[in-house]
Amino acid sequence: MKQLLTAAFLAAIASPALAFHCPADMAAIDAALETAELSTEDMARVKDLRMIGETEHNAGNHQASVDALAEAMAILGI
């Protein structure tokens, strides 16, 4: 029972924490895009992932947002 309560508590605090993480990641991606030297394909993929991240964030799907933004950041090397 204690483990269940701990898991529920962690889930409750994790979602808002992820919500605040997304805008910072989007800002980092935007800044990196200004000077990024990527192939046309990679640039298009980063921009697509950035858009997906923002859409998911606005819809309240913060884990999906974080995942998409993390992939974009990996391509950018940030």
C-alpha cells in the first residue's frame, strides 16, 4: 500500500514538472535553429518535432511533448 501511495504521489508531481520543462526545451530548440548547420532532412525533422512538442504540450500530453522535444534536441546536439 505504501508503494502504491508513493507511486501515486510521484505521478501527481511529475506531470506539472514536465509541463514546465517543455517551454524551456522549445526555447532551446528555437535558439539552436538560428545557427544550426543541418541537412535539409534533419532541419525538417527538427522543425516537425518542435511543432509536435508544442502541440502535445498545449494538449496536456507532456510526456509526449518531452519525448518529441528530446529527439529534436538530440538531432541538434543540445
